[in-house]
Amino acid sequence: MNDAIDGTEAAALAAALNGLGYRGDGNALTAMLAGLNAAPEPFDDRAWLSLLAADIPADVGDRLERLRSRLRSQPTAKGPPDRLKALRTELKARGVDGFVVPRSDEHPGEDLPAAAERLAWITGFTGSAGLAIVLAETAAIFVDGRYTLQVAKQVDGTRFEVKHLIDDPATDWVKEHLPRGGRLAFDPRLHNVSWVERMRRTLEQVGGTLVAVEDNPLDAIWTDRPPRPVAPITVHPLDLAGRSAAEKRQALADDLAKHGIDAAVITAPDSIAWLLNLRGGDVPNTPVTLAFAILSADATVDLFCDPRKVTDAVHSHLGNQVMVASPDAFGEALDRLGAHGGSVLADPTTANAWIFERLHRAGAQIRREADPCLLLKARKNEVELRGARIAHLRDGVAVSRFLAWLDREAPGGDVTELSAVDRFVALRAQAPEFRGNSFSTISGAGPNGAVVHYRASEETNRRLERGTLYLVDSGAQYVDGTTDITRTVVIGTPTDEMRERFTLVLKGHIALASARFPSGTTGPQLDPLARQFLWRHGLDYDHGTGHGVGSFLAVHEGPQRIAKLPNATALQPGMILSNEPGYYEAGAYGIRIENLIAVREAAALPSGRSDFLEFEVLTLAPIDRRLIETSLLTASERQWIDAYHARVHDALTPQLDPADRAWLAAATDPLPD
């Protein structure tokens, strides 16, 4: 295969498509196919054809598939053999002493397109959060407690110092290592304004300067960097969204007008997807398209995304109140907002520093306030809650079938972390509503289970061996809801220590699930409920207890969370969160028990007060009874477990085959006396 052959075929196909309404030549078609190849594989592997034309004949579609496959397999230019050295050379040529490499793109989000995985490219670290700083003679990578073990395995400790993101912040390291008067460069599109201001204050203390770059120096040496993804945008129908995009736009616009704000800049892809009832496929696991939006106080929206992703059906759905423009036009739109001193809302935790600087230079009155979509998106409406319940029922069937299979097969010694993941995905994929994973499955056997965000690979893949624990944290995207569940199971017979630690985690899980609390309560106020039993034994876990979850959107959603870290957002009816306390014995095993829970108004209370809230448990799957030390349970905790298991049994049994029904009946039996 050579470029000439590909070019000839691309030109011929473009000509064929021109007769069907496509407007582009062979070069444009090749670029489109390259963008499609840079996006995650779509669940519907033919949906992408709609971006080219409607009603493409089968033979033309087959030729397009073959051309796309050939383009995918073509060799690309290789990056430098010593990436760190190449970056330092580039920085020296630009007259700066260092550069900051965050795991981020222009949009806040945990999942990134391949083109934005700069931190992984320069360090080898593939976790979902982190930051590196490269100076002329030294470098460091900063990760939080979830990734302490992972970073040690993936990053060369002789080239990068490994630091804790919270306990040893980057600001402290920079003060110590940046030369006096040094210039530290950063890409303003990859950092929020709060980070920039904090780092700028730090550098001033040591006579240094924070320098914004026009173009990213790492990109200059990443010669085989993938193109930006091109995946179809789809409409999220009203019978799943529960509220029309027009209603959402009007509600938010009315609030902007009420507070004297002319427009709001929205940069979070899941906020844009929620606001406009759209879904996409630009990044792994989260069904969003990479875009910016400006919502005006008259309820109109300017949407800045790759126009190639927008079909006629999407244009029709958006209507004449939503204008679609290229991302290249976003900067000029920001300039226009500030031209007459307009009041513009931008979220300092999500909007990048480049946006703030552009608005400031244009003369806008910037209102630093939270993304206006966050709270409304977090408070699921009744249609979304109904969808979540249906999705969790469907997911519970797949989870139970997986656990039953695991019980039958794992003791034989043939199941590995990777084969378990494949089986799990295959079972979920049998549901027509399945649209892929909601995050990369954590499948950790034995000591790998102690790595909080472990990801199995061919190099680390372990067999599930007798006498060990297996931790599987997995989730699915269904068209009606997003799931996230963790189960820890024993292969063979557990030790007394495993049973004790598992039960302490379970007691905390039950305490949180059973909580009743007054309106206005925040997640950090509830967090100790889940940790209290571990704390009594001098134990803890270094991650949050609960995160928000979207509705066929991001599995990690704000603004609510249950964690030690401060959070002023009160829990409100309709919010969905995880309940996932854990315990991790490095080098031995990991334990985590996770269900999703929805905030609702509490049932009648003896006091007669009506302003209390409680949780509805959404997840339906058995908890391994073999790991429960019943002597550590109170009567009410036993009752909770038995009632939960009875509910799981009754809900799932009708949808299981006889063998799995028998397994579920045993797995959900009442606890022994």
C-alpha cells in the first residue's frame, strides 16, 4: 500500500459521494477518515458513514471501510527516541527553563482523545490525573494517592521524581528547583485560571516568570501525534432526556438575565451534551463531543465544534436558536463578547486560562462563577431516574451472570484479569441498549487489587488464584443510564484478616447507604460515616468515598462528591453518587464495595420533619457473603444485607437462566446465624 494508491481511491470515493451530497475532494475525505480513526471505535461501526452522506450504497460503504482500514494501518512518522531530551532541546531553543505537562486538554474531563495524551507520551504514566514539570536538569511527576503504585511501575524514577499531588505540590517543587529568575512555560489552553494564578504567585516568590506559549512545545516534537477525533454527534431523545434542550436553554438563560449576565462560556463537553440533548463519541467511555459553547441571556447558543460531525438530523434537532461554527471561530466570538464590556460568566475551575485572558483583553466583565449547567445536570429528573433504575436492573443481570461464571471458572486457575474483562464486556454487550464501558475496567487479582486505579495489561496480567481476592470495578454506558459497580470476591477460601477488613469496609458502606440527613448536608459531612469502622482499627483509604454520576454521560460528574476534601455543594434530590469505601494492603490485596445511590426525600420521620433526605440504592448485585465476618455485624447491619440481597434476588431472578438462578439464590441467602 502506498500514498498514491490511497489518494487515487480516496479521490474516486469522494467523486462517488459527491453525487450523494458530500462536499469534499479526496484530500478532505482522507482527513475525515484519519479523524475517525483517531476517535474510539464506535459501538455502531457503520454510524460514521452518516457524516459523509445519507443512504450510501453498500458497495461504496464497503470501499470506504477498506480505505479507512488501510489508512489506519499505514506507518506514521516516529517520534524522537529520547523524548525527554528532545523536549529539553525544544525548550532551550525557545528560551525557557522548563515546561508544565498536565494530563488535560482544552476541555475539562477525565477521558482524553489520543491527541491530548501528552503526559503519557512524555512520562509513560497512563493514570487519569497527574502533572509533570520538565526543567533543564531535572523533572518530576505529581500524582495523587490512587496512583502511588501505578506510577512506580510506569515511570522511570531515574528521570522523573515521583511526588504526591496533594502532599508534595508542584508549587513547592518548583520553588526549590527552578533557577532564580527562571522562565517556566505552560500552555494556557491546558490549565484553568486558578492553577495559573497560584503558580504565578509561587514563581514571584523566587523571582521566576510563568510564560504562556502560543503553541505547545511538546507537540512540536511529537511527530506521530494522532489527529483530533471526528465522531458522529447524535441526538439524545426526549423520552430519555426528560426535558427538551429548548427548556434547558431557557431556564439557564432566564437565570443569567436575572443576575445581569449577558452570556456564559461553557467548556465542559458533558455540560454541552446535557444542555443540547446531544451525545458524541470523541473520547473513550464518555459519550460526548469536544466542543465549546456560548449561552446568551436570550437563550441562543453558539456551538463551536468540528462541523464535519454535525449531520442534517442534528441541525434539525438544534433548530435556528443554536448556531454551529468551527472551533477556529471561538476566539473571535470571545472578543465580541467583550467588545462592549459585556458581563460574561466563566467557571474558573473548568474554563482554561486562555479563555479568561482572551475575555480580559477584549474588555469583558468576567463573572467567575460555576458552570450554570452543573446543578441542573446533577439533579436528575424523573425520566432520567427511571432510566437509571432500568439501566441498573439490566446491568445487575450482566453482573450476576459474570459473578456466577467467575465462581464456576476461576477456581480452575484458567481465568486471568484480562479474560475476566473480556467476559464481562461480552455479557453487557448482549443488551441492545449497551453503548460501551463507562470507564476502563479495573480488574485486579491479588496484589494488583491494591492498586486503586489499576489497569491490567499483557505485562501485568495475573491469574485468579485460590486463596486470593479479586477486585473488579466496572461500569457501562446504556442509552438510558450510566453504571459503576465494584465487587470484591474471594477465589477459594479467604483468610481471617481478609474477612475482617472486608467486613469493616462493608459496615462503612452500609452506614452511608442507610444515612438520613437534613437538607443542606454536604458530602464531606457524610464521608466519616463510611470510614469510621476502619478508623477504629487505625486503617483508612486514600481516595474519595463517592463521586457524582451522569445520565448516559460522565461516570465522574460534579459538583457533588463524598470525600474528605472540602465541597460546599449540598446533596439534593435527584443527585446520583457512588458509595465506595475500600481498604488496600499493598502487595497483597485490595477491597472495595461500590453501589450507586440516588438522593431522595426521606420517608416519614418520628419528628414529623419533612426536610430530611436519604439514599435510594440503584445497584443490584450480590455482595460476597463468604467474605463477611458476621460476628462484627450489628443486628441492623445484618438486616440491611439480607434485605438488599432479597431485593437483588427478586429483581434479577426472572431474567436469568436456571444455572445462574441457582447461583444467585445461594449468593443472596440470608446470612447464617
